[in-house]
Amino acid sequence: MPGAGKTTVGRHLARRLAVPFADTDAIIEARLGVSIREYFQREGEAAFRVLESEVLAEVMQNHPGVVSTGGGIVTQAPNRELLKACGRSVYLRAKPEELMRRLRHDKLRPLLQVADPMAKLQELFSARDAWYTASASLILETGRPSMNLLVRDISNRFNLPWPDPEKVQSQSSQPAHQTERSF
């Protein structure tokens, strides 16, 4: 769902695990040279979903680290299968009310640029929640826990090793990679 924290949590998890991070939305924007919102307005959602699926397939095949995806990635059945097949996918589940609190000033997400963004979030949640649930190997209710708590919870549930803190510190001063796996 938009605003669930996929990119933020994914970036923190990758940094903590000392692995590369990728964000499918960032990859798409870099490839297009325009924002997703602009592309959505110009080409429509259907064209965007085709491109999004292509990028997900590339990333899932070539990226060895943490991947964050766009909120609508689960709307396409092949994407859900890829997420399921990757072995470790996390659904950061947040209620529409919490998402609205986080996104109330957002002007970038194309699907929320409507007269009633809360109604749109409820509609998206109703349509997508079962798809996210079926695609995920781990479901975390995000609510308001701290970033560190979410990252530690993901790491613990997947039995992921925590690298030497000095290694993590030296990597955190380097820019994050712009390729990623599904989150």
C-alpha cells in the first residue's frame, strides 16, 4: 500500500544487513527520466503496470539485496508469483487510517490525487490486502512501531545475520544502490 514504509524500512534493513538496496519506483523514474506521477498522467496506469512488471522481473533476477516495490505491484498476477517465489517477502500492513495520517500532505502519488484520498485508500486496501497477504512470507502490522523495531523484527523472523556494527557504519556513509528486491 502507498505509505506503508516499504522504501524506508527496506533501506534501513539493507543498511543494517550490509547488503545492496533497490527501489523499483526509483529504478522506473531513473529509466524514464520523469516522475511516476508524470508518466501516469501521460501514459496511464495500464502502461505503468507493464513497465513496473518488467522492472520487477529484472530486479528479482539480478539483485542480491533488499528490494522495495511500488504499492500497486501486487495488482498483476505474475508479480504476485514472483514475490511469492523470491522466498522472503514482507507485507508491511497498515490500515487506511494510518496510511492517510502518513500521506495527508502527499502530492506525488498519482492514485491519491483525488477528491477523497481516504476513500481511495480504503478502496485500494480492500482490493489489495488479500493479494499482499497471499504474496508475503511475513506480514507485519506497522502501526507506529519504531523503524529499528521493524527492522529487527524482520531480521529476527527470517533469522538474518547481523553484521559487524563497524562494517555497517562504514557502509552507511556510502550512497545506497539503486536496484532492489521485492519488499
